Amino acid sequence: MRVFDFDAAIVRMPAPSVVNGLRDGDRDDPSHEGVLAEHRAYIAALEAAGVSVEILPPLDAFPDSVFVEDQAFVVPEGAIVLRPGAPTRIGEAAGIAPALRRRFARVLELDEGHADGGDILILPDEILIGLSARTDRAGAERFVALAAELGRTARIVETPRGILHFKTASALVDEETVIATPVLAPCFAGYDVLVTPEGEEAAANLVRVNDRVLVSAAFPRTIDLLAARGLDLVALDTREIAKIDAGLSCMSLRWKAL
Ligand code: CIR
């Protein structure tokens, strides 16, 4: 089984409050309708790639709750409920936990520090967790211990300053290839690293799902780079979620059921 072979996913509908989602700086609010349309297309792309998607209802009390990736970590062997590092997001974890308990026999809980799933990158041979403004050392160390309980080796790295999450700037493309922004490229010794073209750094937040690669439609040079590798690409509109610092990985939790 490849680490990007998935047959199940959980997503959460964007609530009307998504217009108040966290963002760095004072970018315009996204529209609820626009986020809904991007979310709908994302679910369709997961399904077309062979994934069965469970759709949870919106949580209006949590504007960023559509970004379920930050709330938990999942692998076929089990799940870890995380503790998101933004004060307005920490309550999201309690919202995802019941769904995980329904789907996984083993559900562990991060009980120290903070960690966002956006800082956790699953590679074929190990898992990287980046320290960031959202993921602190206590949370990362506890995550490493809990991942070991699920039979996984995780290693702590640094998310460069000014980057929201480690996966804002990197993703696994295939078993030998990673895409990363120039600043994160040195983290991936031993991998074939595709470096995002200048001005297209946000394209690094793509998602490999089975034989498809879901990529933002906003980055034509990155799309050309990936297409030249013969990858099966699905270009998705991310203009609304980008206004609140989000990309494609953050809208689902994905795994292969055992
Ligand atoms: C936040 O700042 O937490 C949200 N507005 C965006 C979260 C994006 N999550 C991710 O990349 N994993």
C-alpha cells in the first residue's frame, strides 16, 4: 500500500462563519457561496479518484472548522485527535473526535502542547512534523510518541518562519518525489524535489490521492511541471479558500481502511 492510497475521507461542510476564517494580514473575506463551490468540487475530485467521502455538518461556532486536516492525524491503524494551536480553533478537535471514534478502532489524543495537522507530512519512510506558530515542541514531541504507538516513525523539523504550516509549502507527489518551495526544498534529502516556480509557492499545497494529483488551478507553471512528469492532474479552484490561508490538503482527512 502506498501512503497516498486512500479509499475513505472525512470532510466538513463550510459554515456561513467561514467568511471570518483566520488569515495573516487583512485580505478580503471569502464568500460563503464561493467556499461552498470550491468544497463541492473538491469532494467530487476525491470521489472521482476512488475515495468514499463522509460529509460532516457545518459548525458555525468555528469559522475554520472546514479545515479538518488540522484537527486530527489519520493512518489505517488509527487516529490521533490533535490540539490546534490557534485559540479559536482548539475546540474543533472535540468536533471531529466522535466521527473518528465511529471509523477507527484506535483513537489516541494529543494531551500536551499544540499541533496542527497541516504541519504533519506523511512520507513513505517517515512522518515529518514541523514546528510552527501553531505546532509547539511539547505538542510535536507528544505527537511523535503517539505516532509510535500507531507503529509510525515521526521526526520533528522546523516550519520556516512566516509559513503557516509545513504543508503550506510541501507535499508528496509520488513515492520518490516531493514538491516544495525553495526554502523547504533542503528538508527532503533523498527525494527528487520539484521546486515551485517563483510566485507559485502556494502550489506546493497539493494532494496526491491514489493515481491523481489535486492541484490548485491558479498555478499554470506548476501544472506544466507536474504534467511533464506524466501525472494525472485535477486542477481545482482555490481562490476563495486562499483568502483565508488554506489550500487543498487542509479540507480532508484521508486514509485507507484496513
Ligand atoms: C487557519 O489559519 O487556521 C485557517 N484559516 C487555514 C488553515 C489551513 N490549514 C492547513 O493548511 N492545513
